[in-house]
Amino acid sequence: MSSKTTLGTGFHNTKMVADIFFQGNDRETHTVDTYEDIDFSVQVREDFDLDLTHGFLLSSGVEEIYHKWFSTTDTNQKIKANLPDDPDTIIELPYYVPDTNNTGFFTSVWGLIEYRDPKERFFTELGLRMDMLSFFIKSDLTESPPALNPRFNFDYYLLREKGAIDLITLTVGTGLFSSITNTISSINGEYSIQNNTINQSRSSTTIAGIKIDFADIWSFNLEGYYKYVFDRSYTRLTGSGDDTDQIA
């Protein structure tokens, strides 16, 4: 059996400025919103491989990703009221969007079995991955239901060493995948979130492609895929001022 340990860190910063001007119903509204999201992460991963001979290989692994999320919103909204006695009156209506500062853990365990045909005609792999998400909103721990994600991939070696072509490979694969969305990471402590009520973002992806290797130097790869998202969290803002609710 062989093993490999991987360590890594990541930092992602997104800043968006929305400058919105709306004119209608005898009044003008000008809003400038600045959104900034920061995601700092630390990853630890351990992979294990066991050669079962006769072309079979068993692989397994575990991964832990620590996330620290920060988000801020600055807003400035001005309305030209067009009042009868003073049509040039400008009313400022600042609204409050709380900043967030959350911590999360994305834990994954997986296992897969690979088979490579001794005659080198095809290669296939079948695996199962389980992803678990837990995060703190202030000091409250919230967990999402575990997501089971099966995967399957099949490579068929159509042609070998014909003229300038070294290898032509046909590939098909399908699987389920889960991830964390900004909606989950930006939930703030003012809203009561029940445990195991927020699902991870999940999707299914099916892919088919062809790869042509030329003379150990060049490679041509053409792929097509279909992706379907069937689990995703959203937020909805309702009301105004202090009556705003956030629903995930």
C-alpha cells in the first residue's frame, strides 16, 4: 500500500460594485452597492492506493478543508422625491445588510476501484464519495445532511500507433458532485437556521469526449458535457428596513 499527503492553502477575494439608476413613477432612484467576499482556506488530504493485481487498484482517501468567510456590504441609495412643494428634494434611504464572519469545515471521504485491461484496450473506474459540511454562524454549529456522490468513468483505446497518431481514446463518464455556495457562507447570525435544513449545492454531470495524442508532443481533446443542478440554496430579501428577512 502507498499513501500521499497533500497540504495547501487558498485565498479568494471578490469585489463587486453595482451602480443602479432607475427612473419611473415620477421619481428617480440611484443606488450604489459595494459587495466584497473573502474566502481563506486550509486543506489537508491523505490518499491511499492498494494494488490488487490482475489490473485492479483500490484507492481511498480523506480530505478536510477549513474555510474562513468574510463578507461586507456598503450601500448608498438616493431618491429624488419630486415633491409638489420642492421637486428637487433628494431623500437618502440607507439600508442595512449585516456583515458576516463565518467558519466552516468541508469533510470528504471516498473510495474507488480501478481496472486497467492487461491488453490495454480499456480503463474503467467506479467510486463513491461522501461530503459533509458543518459551519459556525457566530457560536452556533450548523450541519448539512451528508451528500453521497457516486462516480463512473470509462476509457476505450480506439487506436494505437498508426502513422503520426500515438493513441486515440474515447471517454464517457458520469457522476454527482457537491459544493459550498456563497449563499451558505454569507448567512449571518441574525437569522435562525435549523440544523440539517440547508443542503449542499449538488449537481450531476455527464461527459463524453475523444482525445488524440500525436507523436508524444501534441494532444487534441474534444469534450461535451451535460450538467444538471438539483440542489441549491438561495436567499430572498423581503420587507424593508429592519423588517428584512433572509431565507436560505
